[in-house]
Amino acid sequence: MPGRQRAERATIVGGRDRRGRPLLYERENEVTAARIAVDRLCAGGEDGEDRQGGLLFYSAAAGLGKTTVLAEVRRMATARGCTVLFARGSEQEHTVPFHVVRQLLQPVLASCTEAERREIFGGWYEIAGPAVGLFAQQTGAPAPDPQGVRDGLDWVVTQIAVRRAPVVIVLDDAHWGDLESLAWLAAFAVRARELPVLVVLGYRPDELPAEAEEFRELVEGRSTRPIPLHALSPEAVAELVRGSLGAEADDVFCRECWVVTGGNPYETVELIAKVQDRGLAPDAESASLLSELGASARGTGLVKRLERLGHASVRLAWAAAVLGTEISAELAATVAGLPPAEAMSAVDRLRVARILTGTRTLEFVHPLIATAVYQAIPPATRTALHGQAAWAVADAGLGITAAARHLLETHPEGDPHTVRQLRAAARENLRLGAPDAARRCLERALREPPAPEDRADVLYELGCSALLTAPATTVNHLTAALEQPFLSPELRENATFRLAQAFAHNDELGKAAAVAGAEAARAECPRARLRLQAAHYLWLTFDAYETQACDRSRRLARLVEQLPGDTIGDRALRCLRAWDATLRGEPAADMLAVAARAVGLSYTDPDWGFELPSLTALAYMYADECDRAEELFSSAIEECEKVGWGGAHLSFGFTLLGLVRLRTGQLAEAERYAREGVRLAERVGDRVPARWYAVGLLVDVLLSRGCPKEALRVARTYDFAPPYPNAVVFPDAQTVHGRLLLAHGLRKEAEDQLTAAGERLEAKGVHNPTWCPWAGHLALAVAEEDPRRARALTARMLRRAERFGTPTAIGEALGFSAAVAEAGQALPLRERAVETLRRSPSRHLYAEALIELGAELSRAGHADRAAGLLTEGIELADRCGAGHLAERGRAERRERRHGPTEAAPRRSAGRTPRSRAGRDHTAGSAAGIRSRTPPANTSYSGSVSRWT
């Protein structure tokens, strides 16, 4: 139709064709886009190899027909045999966590047997089941973190997509979706293209919630452009009018319909219906009445029309507006305070007036009507109705979280029952994996307010709800809780322990240790005192700038010697003692005796934390007991996955498992686990401890594999540069950064970083060179300009390694010593390094020592023996995934096979594999390495998490 360039991008209008389907006006492009997307999704044979999932977004203001467009998409998908998952956001239920998710999944899960549901959920049944509404999480079970629940939902929808492909997910009124569902959908939608899944959304762009950052990024980002729906043209309105009122409708009447409604499809349909109700002729004489009729479809006009239906109808409509969506007629009658017969008569009148539709389950004809009715309720009456709805919903057995969303809308009255209900709802939300929803309930409970004797409990629960998401907020609430007059010893202990955790998560390690230590000194209960002492020593250990480390070590050692048994508290302190002995470089055999009595703590115990058992596993690893360490870290990952901890804790688990693989020389596996740790840490936030761990390890592994360019790219991508965190991380971030600078030939810059790292670690009493070989790398950095200093550094490093006593520590120190030794002194050091590392689990270091010794013997004229060592080193390097090292060994072998037979001069000091790793690349600049480019959305393949 000519003149429709703008309207061709518009929406769908009411009215029905001969088959009863909605008539679509000026929607050719919108429908075509949906048809293409559905065709692409349904393409291919039975194996579905050619199927392509995707995203389709419809953006429009209220009344422009998103619902009708989405209904056409659903009809089209159903006709093609797709499994359609449908949900609609609700203005009144957007605070109910996972409301949208439940609408999407419950219908398809309801058609399954219990065995089928468990098969679909797999290992995620206990984690994601409560969020979907299959059952309530057990009281006392560790609360899953939100990311773990989202991972579980990913798995469930992926399984449904595989079993019932193709799948179309349709969400109407997405702007009113609950934040938990929107956060999941925003992350899952990115993967839709990889699955036989089409995600179709309809939303009002001006009403997207500011808090739904990931969802806003999804619909407003560059990956997919929304299809905007515009108002209808005068021609389309005229066609609609004549299709409903007859071809005799004159041009003046049709034009006035367009003027009155502005081409809004919903208002146009309502206006035509009112014309039919009044029996008006569609001519120029009736056109003057359209303005008044149009006003009755919205705002005050709609309210006046509702009032004319009578008091009972008004009360029932108000009750329905308060209840939101999927409204039970009986429940609406209860909230409205109407007898059943009177309520049913009111429902009939509201249906005739096109305000409500449905029978037992009611809904408003259009969200605009629901909004207008809700806003028309007098404020005091609206509050009272929400209070009545809370009781009615609870009595109907719909769950405490459904009742709580009404309590959030009531006025504070100091009601103890309301406080109890809100606290119970908060606990339920935490068990669902919705801490933000829990926080909203507890903030409202605090305003009630609670009784003085309960205030400290509410503040404590409020602080704990924000522990992982907003540690600074947690600090404020827990500090306030500790200042309350009615505080039991148990609550004081728990609040102090959580306050210390919050300070630590906020990178304030000194404060964390101080509050735990002060409370431990005044605690009367022995168990509480041990727990708080463990927290005190833990955060001191993790404070990178601790000033009294030696004194703390002595106090900790004396305390552990006096421990009488093997309680959880005793084991916790032994974990810390074993780790402190590791850092200080005390004999490994003595440390392992302590570690053996520390094993047994749960990684997911909310009372003690993830860190303590992890330290024991790390102590085993640095003591060359790598098999035991890997067993413990694998157990940690299994525990975290079992309870749905999919964020920082799981990232730590994979990172530390990667660290074990690096220690054993399995570099390819180490890189794989490090990348998985980075992927998981990215979901937690920027520059958080989990990301420092994972990125530092990844850079370290890449340098060990001889990939300095890739290591530099990773460092730039993730802002791996000063300022460094106040918390101790493994590997030491400053040392890894110094090593990166050295690999790029920036010796002076590397020297500055490594010197600063050494001064910091020396001040903290960290002397174990196998935990952080800063001295060896610094020796390589200064060897050319100050060989005496380089040799002094490696000599001290070797003495400390010999005190610790493990083959890895001694062998690595010998390698650094040989690299900076005087002429003629390197060969015996390399001989000893090979013999020592032969007993080490670090196959990579052993391969490196073999190749270095082979090269040294070649230069000394011992070609026959050198050839055997080089061959063994090359084969081992290849197995380790150290291709650069193997290639260098081959180059040495070729050079000695074809080169001069006389002894060649030694390479200059510092040119070990570690310092030569990047000799094939062009050295960058210090400014380039330190530059901070924004993190890229890097996608890693080969994920080892459970659902990929």
C-alpha cells in the first residue's frame, strides 16, 4: 500500500480473520523477520545440523501491539512443530524472584514424570529445582550462589532444547520481568545461537529496569538490533475501521479515528468496540463523538467507566490489579471482601466491559488497563489491599515469597508477625539463589521496625544477604548489629566473623584481622574463641602488607602446639599453621606433619569458609605432594558444584587445580584450567581476588609455555597491572608481572617490579622460593649489569630452598644459580639440578634442566652425552606441552651436530629458557605492557564446567 514506509515497521492490531486469527496491519517486515527466524530454526533434517538459533527483539511503547506480534510468533512456531516456552512479565510481580523462569519451565516440566525431571536436571536438581518451583530447598543447606543457579537453569533449558528441539522462548512485557529471571535470560540468550533455540522478546524500551544491567546490555547492545513497532498509518486505521464497521465508513470518520488514537492499535480497537456498543453510524456526524469515546479507553476515562459498573465491580477490579497476573477468581473475591455470588456477578460485568477476561483464572484484557486500575486505587486502600492479599496468598498455600511481595507494599506498623514473615521470605529467597530479593525483604522488615530484641538479628541477616554482592553494605549492617543492646554471644560471634569476611572481601585485610582478633580476646566460649582466632590469623596471613608477620607466626605456632584434639577449630588453626610454615620455608617434612592433622574441613562449610582447606591443599602441593593436592582440589570443585557455588569459589577451585598442573609440568592442562578460572571469575567482577588468581596463573602458564605475546594480550585484556590487591594471591601478581616484563626484554622495568615484590615478601617473612621465585627472576634481570648481585640473590635462594628441602625448590634454585654463575661454574650446578629434579613431580622443570645441561655439555665438548640428554629433554618437553622448550632443544642439537667441534663460549648470564622465552618476538615497550585496555569479551572453548 503506498505511503506506508514508516508504518510498515509498526505493530499488529486487533480484529480477526475468517480463521479467528488476529489481523495484522502494516506488519509485513515484522512478520517476515519472525518467519525467517523460525524457518532457520526449523531447517535441516532429523539430526538438526543446519538449525540455527537466534534472538528476535520487538521494541514498542504501550499499546502498539507487542502482545499480538508475539502471539503470531507463537502460532507460527507451534504450527512448525516447535516447543514454545512462554512467559509474561508482570508490573505487580516483578519483585518475585524467578517468576518468569517458572512461567517458562513449569508447563513443560509438569508434563514429565519425576524420573524424567530428574534426568533433565541431572546434577542440578537440588540447586535449580527450588528456583523453578519444583520443591523447597532444605533448611540448613548451604545457599547456592546466584551464578550457580543460573548455570543450572542453562543446563535445564539446554536439555529441553536437545530433547524437544526446536525450542522457541517467548517473553512478553520483558520490562516487567523479575531481576533474577532477566539476569539468567541475558546470559543464556548469548548462547541461543549455539542451540536449536530462538529467543523472542517484547518490551517497552523506556521502562527497562535500571537494575537489570545485563539485560539492558543484551537488548541495547550491538549484537542484535531490536525491531521497533510504530503507530499505524491513517490508511491502516481506515482499513481496520471498515473491516469492523463496514465498508460504508466514510473518510472523515476514519481520519478522526486515527487522530483520536494517534494510530495506537490498542486504543483503535477499543474505540471501534465502543462505537459498536453505542450503535453509532461510521459517518462524519458521529466523528465529533469519537474524542469522548476514546478518552474512556485510558486514564481517568477508563476509571469513570469502571465506576459506572458499581461498587462490587470496582472492588474486584482493584483486587485483581493488586494480585497481578494469573488471578484466581476466588482469591480476588477474598481480597476484595466480596461474597462468592456477588464476586462472580462483578466478574461478569468486568468481562462484558472488556476490562477482565477469563473464568476461574482472570487477567486484564490489556496491561494498560491493569496499570490504570492499579494507579486509580486510593493510596491507603491500595496499601490495605496489599496487606489483605498477603494474608490471602499465604492462606491459599501459594508460598511465603508470593505473600512477601505484598508485604513490601504495606506501610510499617511495628507488627512482629510482618517482621517474621519477611525474615522467612528472605531465608527462602536465599535458598532460591536470590540474595537481592532477600535483601529487599529484610530492608522492609527493618523499617517495620522489629522489636528491640530482634533488631540485631535482622541487621545480621541483612548484612549476610549482601556479603558476596556488596561487602561495603555488609560492613555497615553488621557494624550496626554489633552495636545493638540485645545481642546474644552466639550472634556476636557470627556477626563478627561475617564482618571480618566482609572487610576481607572489600580488600581491607587489616581491619578484617583486627575485628576478629579483638572479639577472640573477649570470647568466653572456647569454640567461639578458636573460630575467631582462626579468622584473625587467616586474614593476617592474606594481608600482603602485614607488619608483624614474625610475631604472628610465633604466636600461631605456640597456639597450635597447645591444641588438644582434632575438632573443626583445631583443624582450622592447623591449616593456617601448615600454610604459614610453607610461606616461611620451614622444613617441608615438619610442615607435612601438621598438614596431615589439618585435612578434613569442608570447602562449603559456611561457618569456616573455603580458604582454610584450600591452604592445606596448597601446602601439600608446594611440598611436592601434588597428587594429594590435586585430590583435595578436585574434592573442592565437586563440593562447590554440588551446592551450586558457581562464582568465585568455583573459579578458585579451577585456578588452584591449574596451579597443581603447572607444578607437575602439565602445561596444556594448566592453561585449560586457568582459562576456565578466568571465565568463571569474569562473572564475579573486575579486579576481584578470584580474577587476580586466575589471570595471574594464566599469564604464568603462558610464559612457561613460551607464549609471551599471548601472555601480554591476556594481561592487557584483564588489566593485570598495578595497583596490585592488598590480599595475597597465588601466584604473586607483582612477581608474575615482573616476569612478563622480563620476557619482553624490559629488564629495568622488570627489576623495579621484582625488587619491590621481594621487599614486600621479605617484610612479611615469606622466604620460601618455591612459593614465589622472585629472587631468581630478579637475578636474571640484573645479571648483565650487576652479576655479583645476581649471584648473591641465587645463593640465598638456594640456601632457603635447601632448608625447605623439596626437590622442586632445590632444583629450581640450582637452575637459576647456574644461569648467573661465573664462567666454568655452571656445569656442576646443572648436573646437580638434573639429579635433584629427577625426583621432582615437576616434569617441565626437569625437561628444562635436561636441555640446559645438554647444551652446557655440548659447549664443553661432551657431544655424545649431550645428545642423549637433549633427546630426553625434548621428548619430555613435548609431553609437557612446552613446545618452545622442545624446539630450543632441537635447535641446540642441530647447532652442535653441524657446528664447530671446539667448545663454544657460554651464553651470557640470564639467558635461560625463562628469560629467552620471548626471543622470537619483537619486544614491546614498558608503556605498552602497562597500558590498560578495556577487558574484551573473550570466549574460551573447551570449558570444563559441568554444563558445557
